[in-house]
Amino acid sequence: MLERLDQVFVLFKDWLVAFLPASWQGVVGVIICVVAIIAVYPTLFALAVLMERKGLGRMQNRYGPNRVGPFGILQPVADGIKSLTKEDIVPLRADAVVHFLAPVVLVVAVFMGFAVLPMGRNMVLVDLDTSLLFFFAMMASTELSVFMAGWSSRNKYSLLGAMRAVAQMISYEVPLLLSSIVIVMMTGSLSLVRVVEAQNHFTGILPNWYVFTPWGFAGFIVFVIASTAETNRSPFDLPEGESEIIAGYFTEYSGFKFALFFLGEYVEMFAVAGLGTTLFLGGWAGPISFLSWVPSWIWFFAKVELWICFFIWIRGTLPRLRQDQLMNFAWKFVLPFTLFNLVVAAVWRFMGEGWLRWLVCWALVVGVYALAGRSGMRREKIGTRIYRYAD
Amino acid sequence: MNPLAGYLLVAALLFAIGLAGALTRRNAILVLIGIELMLNAANLNLIAFWRYGPHPEFLTGMMFAIFSIGVAAAEAAVGLGLIIQIHRLAQTTDLDKINRMKG
Amino acid sequence: MIQETVSFTPLSSASTIAQILWLIPAVPIVASGAIALMKQPLRKPAATVAIGSLGVSLVLSLFAFAHVLSGWAQGEAVRETVNFTWVQVGAAHVDLGWVLDPLAAVMMVMVSLVGLLIFIYSIGYMEHDENFTRFFCFLALFAGAMLGVVISNSILLLFMCWEIVGLTSYLLIGFWYQKPSAAAAAKKAFLTTRVGDVFFLLGIVWLFAQTGTLLFYNGGTGALEPLALGGMLATHAAWGLTAAGAIGLLIFAGAVGKSGQLPLHVWLPDAMEGPTPVSALIHAATMVAAGVYLVARVYPLMQAGVVPGGTTTALTAVTWVGAITAVFAALIAIAQNDIKRILAYSTVSQLGYMMAGLGLGGVAVGMFHLITHAFFKSLLFMGAGSVIHGSHEEQDVRRMGGLRRAMPLTFLTYAAGMLALCGFPIFFSGFWSKDGILAAAKHAEASGIGAGPFALLVFGALLTAFYMTRQVSYVFFGTWRGHGHPHESSRVMTMPLAILAFFAIALGAIGTPAWEWFKGFLENRVAPFSLAAFGAPEFFSLLGTSSLVVFIGLGLGWWMYGNKSPQPEEPDALEKALPPVWAVLRDKFYFDEIYGATVIAFYYGWARVADWLDRYVWGGAVAAVALLFRGWAQLNRLLDQYGVNGGFDKSCEELASGGGLLARMQTGRVQTYLRLLALAVVVLAAILIWSSRG
Amino acid sequence: MSFAFWVVAALTVAGGLAAVLLKNLVHCALALTIAFAGLALLFLQLDAQFAGFAQILVYIGAVAILIVFAVLLTRSSETPAQGGIFSHTWLAGLVVAAGLFAVLAWAVIESAGGLPHESSAPAVTVMQIGNALMGRYVLPLEILALLLTAALIGAAIVAMHEKEGTK
């Protein structure tokens, strides 16, 4: 029974496909999965927006949206309708084609990422041998769309925002990748399915998630930071810092395109959160051995939602960084720390079993954290800063 | 038609296009773009030969391609840096104007 | 086509210490490299690195020594080699390698120990020099190369290190290159030793031609092992020399160059222009001894085919060169006034002793004197340095005096060194080592070499005692005749002196006739301890002779110079006695002059000839051609002017357009070049395909 | 030859053409990314997943962005190139390029008969690639790493602004 519940979606798909001639089944199966993804995540996106707005409202000591529907639950629907019905304005001197392509590319690239995320037992669209690489390739191509948006709008705020965003994404993509490399080193595979399977067993009642190992923990922290920056979430939301550059690269967007960008942003959030969950938090694996009867996909989505809540909480808590702080942090602290984390992982790998390696690796991680923090993040005297984005 | 030949032809065409771009455009950056195209054409050749070669299990062509991708990244970084510097020096990236070495 | 392969021969027999023996030279060399990268102000680190590195070498070599010693104690000959192929050219290959045997062990301990002490001493001596770091860089490099010479098991490797040693010697002699004299001395040293090295190289080549290997020992196939020796004995060279002997002599020529034997000794005294620690380390203890070591190393070559109780031509030559040098240098030493020059000549003469010892009594005798000499001579040099330091850079012995009160510690140690050098009976190492040589000489008279060497050596001993007494009484007795007030040197300088003094006295114990430990060790025989040897009549006669000689020398010296402090201006006591001799001695038998008049003059002459050739013969030819062309041009001009003006203009245009064509190719536009490149590719590809099709 | 191949090939070539023909440099860069993407797809068709995704990651993720940055930093997209976008020797260049293509195509056609035919996809896992990288190709890998580091530093220094006062 429970197995059926666990596999319910898979079984459903098979049932549907069974109606078709054999030659079509494969294709249609894939199409169904794609449709499912495209259906599920926007819904989640709507929920997330609502949650964010209400949550932030609470944090800022005010009611969030509470007019539309009971407790304003229908707010996202209203937003959707509004953005769909709004006029779609393209600035006169804007580069129409690119301006149009930008959000499309973003959304497409972002959705591509889900193709390789295992969202439950046997619930992955394609189990590529190189899925992690694929995922990062997709994430990388979002930068381009951001740039396209910023450049094509012919608006200095947009350009500034785009430049900020691209610079930031590139700088934080490196630690994001490196922190995941650790997992690859341990699992010995780029396939996310393998990664989850490698984590899906227990010592006693506790799970062997990578986050509980020294290198895993360090990688996790870095991953959280980098993913926050990668998705332009506060405190790294300079690219759309309202107080400085209006809305950054999608200042000039309105109506449906704007909605697309909005969607893209949140879906990217989901994607990154999903990846982080898969890599460090054991993906769809249950947290405690005797809870593993709970369907796997529930665990996955629960973890992702948790992650989103964390993002929201951070946004409500932390102030925005300054550009130079952002860059210094990326290059002087995160990168060295991550690089050393690789070494720690290697040490772990070759020290063999035993309590000693735990001791050593924890010591290393903590020591390096302290060291990098001291040397990298020393507070320079703040002089006049020159912004040179397009000089 | 022979599959390998098809890939080779595409590669050749891309290479020629890249070369043409590098040779005919005024702008230095375009020359760089052309060079990137040529590099990629070469990669395509490598991969194609690896795929249809006698010993794909040795991964030779694949490795060549991977390394050349890496090298290309370095090449692009340095090349663009140079172009930017030239722009600072001559206030232009028009190659017809940049001819200090004229004999 | 040369492919380099460095593959260590898996030598199970070689012990760990032998395997890592290469570290001994490597560490100082690396250190010198590190120091070379240091900035001038980093004095302390530089010194620390250098001394530390040599300390490491010392420890390692002590281990090695202990290893060999234990082997010997168990009564087997320890000779462990590690060889590897350095260059492989087709079938032929050049091997390098290192060897650990008693000879090397003893030598490396001596070098690293003395070197260490001198390094420490230099801290004090070079204190105020701005190029402190450079100095230590060179010193470390030298020490490394020297140790390389010691351990190398391949004559090629030995030669390399040998040359590095020569280079460092050059650099260090010319350390104060701003002094013209120093620069000149450095050049002189370099060139003079080159003369020897040419022969050395010839020897190496010949050896390779003969034996096909450059390794000394290689498990039976080495050049110094019976198989190869037999082959070399079979082939005869000129003048009744076997190939072995001839090669030996050629190599010996190299040794002559390095160890300043007659007739290539001229550079050594001038080398004293360098800083005193350099003189002590390189030109007293180690480098000059390298020659002796080399001869000891290739001794089997020299000795090849010797009948028991007999000798070989090569050995005879070595003996005579040594003996003559010994006396000759001692004579010159009498008439020198520069404190360091005296020591330098004394070094030359002592090296002569060692050579003679090698020639007469075998490796052990020569090496024993080498070791003891290394200690007491470096002691003397450093003492001299301390004196110079204490009396404000004064080097002229006549401007010193009475220093025994001013610098007692230096005086005591110096006296110890001096007595050791003179071979003061019983109590000093020099006595035993020199006695060993004399005994060998006496013993060798039977082997047909005649009484000549013995007489010479005894005379030399007397002279030694004499000139050392003269020097000491000049420097330490009488009254102070210099300017300013002399002062004792710092602890860092005197402490090594004390240590060396201890060795200068104590080392004798390992080589007394009663207990020929050293001899036994080197020749791998058990050395029984029997006081009976003291009872032997020949020992007594020898003891008598040498003591007598020494006491005569001392007495004579004291009688002529003791305690009277002549003014610098007034002529020397001996000069008053017999001026012409003095003049000859003072001018070093006019050797430099002779060379100046012959060799160098010849070079000048040749240079002049070459110059003349350039100027007139070749130059003339060029001038003629030029003339021809000018004539042609004249003709052209006439032609153009009268009649063919149009042609002239036309040709001008031709030229211009041609030049223009060339210039147009250099558009300086990157795309042009790229285009040409691509064009070339196209053509090449086309040719390729065309050639490959069908 | 599969239909997909021709589609992708056409896409790639079109991207390449656009990259060298378009007037606005940013458009060129974007077109270039299309070409890159097409190439990546071709790689995938050739069962070289790893290379394909690496292609996307490196070229679209980094090189394209770099080029775009350079375009903006040199203001090449704003300033209208006087005297057309093609250099005055464009014809020669075109001829040479055409010649090259002719030669290469000729070569391919010539040898088309001898070329190996459709063969089953080689089963190479990323594991094998990794092993090869760390095994037989470890030296090139290290050298490449060195090169990349050098390039990184070099590019940073070359493109650096000498501020007034510093040298």
C-alpha cells in the first residue's frame, strides 16, 4: 500500500501510457513528466510568493495580503490575472527581439534544470550520467538571459543591474560548483540519482546525509550562501536593489514578460533548493529510519519548502550587502574556503574509517574557516569607491 | 550519406565561416569571435573522429576536445583583455586603424 | 637523438645511508640557491640557512662514516655505489653515481666539519661586509660542490663538481672585485687551473675510450676495477707508460692545477686576495686538497701493474713533483712578508708533501697528512684572519708584533697550529702525518726511487720549522709596530679556532706507528695496537732525524728573529746575511716573470699577429672589394650621366617600387598576416591531400 | 544521416553566419551563443554528453559573457563603425576562407568512401573520463590547470586600469 503511495505518480504515468501503442509510449511518457513539472512548480511558485509576502509581513510587524479570498490566499491568482491582463510595454529604443527573448530563455533554461532532479524514488525525468554538469550548464545559461534583458532595455538602470547580476552570478557560480564537487568526489558519480542513493541509508536511526560530515557541512554552508547569491536573493539582491537601481535588469519589463521573469526567479530558487537538498540533505530520503515509510516525494518537497522558508526568513532578517563587500566576500573568503574544503574531503577520503578522521577533518574545517575569515575578511578602511561597469 | 563525412563538412563550413569573420570584419572582438568559431569547429572534428574512430574507448579525441575547450577559455580571457587594453591605448578596436607596426 | 633517462640501478646491496648519500652535497647546493634568492639585508637568515645546511651534511656524513666504520670493524671492505644512467645515446650511455667507501667517508667528514667551523667563523669575519649574503651563497655552493667531488663515483660527475668548485673559487677570490688585484688574482687562478683541467679532461676522454665507462666502481665493470685496469695495462702509451699510467698522469695534471703543484702553483699565493675564511676553507683545507683526493681516488690507475716493493712511472712522477714542490715552496715562504702569503706557500709545500706521500707510501699516508693538514692549516689561516682583523686589516708581518699579549687566545691556538705544521715531536698531529711520509720515503728508497725524495722532504721539514718560527716571532713576539691598538677578535671567531686547535693536536693519535688506525681503515686492514712499534729501530732513527730537523729549524728561526722586533723599513735578518738568495726567494724564483716572459708574451704576440691579419689581409681583401664596387659605381654614374639618364631614372623607380612592394607587405594590420597564414594553410592542405590521394 | 542532425547543423551554421555577419556586436555575441548551443547539441548527438555540457558551461556560461563584457567595455556596440563593418580587404579574406572551405570539403569528399560507417555508440561513462583525466592524461590536466591560472592572472593584469599615481 505504502509502496503504491510512494510510487503513485509513476504508476499513474504508466497507467496513462498503457493506453497508447508501444512505439509512442516512451515519448508520451516524457511529455507527461514535462507537463507535470511545468504544472507543479508554478503552483509552488504561487504558494511561495504568498508565503513570502505574508511571512515578510509578519516579520515586519504588519499583515501581509489579506484581502483576496480567506486570509488573502487567492492573492497570487489575482496577481497572475493582473500581470496577464496588463499592457506589455516595449521601450521605443529597446532591442525588441532580444527584449522578448530574454525572459523566454530564462524560463526555459531554469525549467531544463528540473529534468535531472530526482524528486522521489524513480521520479526523475532523465537519469543522465552527467546530470550535475547538465544542471550547472543550465544555471550558467541563465546569466546570458539576464544580460540580454538588461542590455536590450536600453536603460542605464537595467544595464547596471544586469552587469551587477552577471558579475555576481559568475563570482558565486564558482563556489557553488566547487562545493558540489566535494559531493562528486565522495559519491564518485555526477548522477544525482546515485548521490541520493549514496545518502539513503542509516546508522542507527540517523541518516548518512552528507551535511553531517565535516566537508559536507562546510560545503553545505557555502552552497547555501552561493545559491542565495546565485538566485539574487537578499542579502545578495543588489541586481534588483530597489533603492539603488529600481528593479535592476527587468526594470523595463511589464505584464506577462515581467511575470515570466518573476516566475523564472522563483523557479530557479526551487531548482537550486532542490539541488542543495539532493546533494546535502539526502534528496528524497527520509530523515529518520522509522519514518522512511512516508512517501519519498513528500520528503523532497518538504525539504525544498523548508529551504524556501529559510530564504524568506533570511530576506526578512539581513540587510543588503554593498557591491565591494559582495565581491570581497566571494573571492577572498568563500572561494579559498571552498577550495580548501576539497582538500579536507580528500583527507577524509584517504584517512579511512575511524573517529580520528572526524576529529581531523572537523579541526581542519574550523581552522580554515577561522583563518580565511581572519585573513580574507579583514576590514579595510573604506575610501571613495568608483563604479566602473561600462567605462 | 556517411555520418562522419556530414559532421566533418559541418565542421569545415563552420571553420571557414569563422575564418571569414576573422579576416573580413573590422572589429577586433569579431576577429576573436571568428577564432572561437574555428576552435569549436576543430572540437567538432575531434569529437566526430572519436565517435567514429576505431578505438573510442581510449577517449583520445574526447580528451583533446575537453582540453581544447579549457584552453579556449584561457585564450578568450587573455585575448579580450588584450583587446580592452588596445582600446585604452588607441581608443578604437577598428583593426584598419590599428597598424602601428606598419613597415 | 638524445633521450634522457634517469633510472636508478636497483642496488639492494647499498644501504639506506648510501642511497641517500646524494643529500650531502645536494643540501648545501639547494641552500645556496635559496640564499641567492635572498635580499642583501637578510644577513641572519642567509647565514642560518648556509650553516644549517652544512650542519645537515655533517650529520649525514657522520652517519655515513659510522656506517663504514662499523663495516670495517666487522672486517669487510665497505664500498657501496649507487649508479644511474644520465644520458642515453643509442646504445652508449653515460653513467653517474656516488660511492661510499672509507676514503670518501673520511674526506666528507673532514670537509663538512672544517667547512662548518669556517662558516661560523665567517659570520664574525664578514660581519661588516655588505655582500654578506652573496658570500654565504658562494660558500654554500662551494661546500656542496666539494662534497660532490668527494662522493662522486663517476669521473664525469667528479669533473663537473670539480669545475663548480673552480668557479666558486674564482668567485670567492674575486669576492672584493672592486680591488683590481683581487680581480686579477681571480682571473689568474681560474686560467691557471684551467691549464691543468684541460689535461684532466683529456685523461677522462682517454679513460672513456679505453674502458667505455666513466664509473670508478660498478660491481666489476668500473674503470678502477681489475678488469678495466688489465685492459689498460695491456695497451702501451709513449715512453714506456701503460695507458693506465698515462691516463693517471693526465688526471694528475688536473690535480697539479688544483693543488698548486709545481709548475702551476703560481695562482695559489695570489688567491690570498680573497677573504680569509675563503683562504682557510678553499685554499688551505678543501679545494687544494681536492687534487690530492683526486689522485688518491684514481690511485689504482697510477698503481696499476706495480710489482711488490717496486713503483710505477706515474707514481715516481707524482713523488718527484711533490717533493720538489715541497722544498721549493718552503724556500719561497721564507722570504715573504704577507702573513697570508707565507701560509699560502706553506700550503703549497704541504700539498707537495701529500703528493709525495701518495707517490711513496700509498693512499693512507697522503690522506692522513691531508686530514691533519686540513685542520691545522685552516686553523692557521683563521688565526691569521683573526690577527689581521685584530690589527686593523694589516697583513704585513713586519708591521705587527707582540700580539701574544694583545690576543692571547689567538696566540695559543696559532702556536698549536704552527707547531703542528712544523711537526713538533710526539704531541702534534703534523708530526705523525709528516713522519708517516718520511718513513714511506725512507722505505721507498729501496724501491729504486732513490734517496732524493727523502732528502728533499727532510730539508723541507727544516725550512717549514724555520719560516713558521720567523712568522710567529714576527707576529706575536717583540713589540707592537703597527698602527692603532690590536684587539682580540670576537668569540664567534675564536671559538672555531679553539676547536680546530684541539683537532690539530689530537688527530695525531689515529696515525701513530703504534696504532696505525687510519692506515688500516683506509686500506681495510685490522690495525693492532702495539707499543712495540715504538721500539722498532727504524722508527727511532726516523724520530731522531725529524725531531732534530725540526729543532734545528725552530732554533735557527728563533736565533735569527726571536724576540727582536726589527722596524719594517730595515732589511730582513736573512737578507742581511745573504742578499742574493733572499732576492731570489722574495721574487719567488721569478716564476711569474718567467711565465710573463714566455706564455703570456706568446699570447700577446699571437694576438698581435691576428690583429695584423685582420687589419691588412682580410681587411685588405674587403677594402679591395669595396674599391671594385666603387669603381663599378663610378662607371655606372658615367653611364647614367652621359646618355642613359632615362635608364637611371627607370632603375630608381624599379628600386622604389620594389621597396614599396616589400613595405606594403608589412601593413602592420593583423588581418593581413592572418590572411597570409590562412593562405599558407590552404596551400599546405591542398598539397597534402593532392599527394595523399590515389 | 538523421533528420535531427541536419536541423541542428543548420541551426549551428546559421548561428555562425549570423555571428560574423550581424552589424551590432552584441547581436553577434548572442548569435555566437546560438552556434555554441548548436555545437553542444551536435556533441550530444555524437554521444559525448560530458563534452557537450562542458561546452555549454564554458562557452555559453563564460566565454559568451566575456565577449559581451568586452563589447560593452570597448563601447563597440554603440559607436557606428564608419566605413562599414567590413575591412577594406574583405574580398581577399573571403576568397581565402572560401578556398579553405573548398580544400577541406574536397578532402572530405575525396576520402568519404574510406570513412568508417555508422557504429554503435561507444559506452563511456563519466567515471571512465575521470579516470582517464586522472590517469593517462593527468600531466596535460595539470599543465592546463597551470595555464588557466596563468591566463586568469594575466588577463586580470592586462585588463587592469593603471590608476594615476601607481607607476
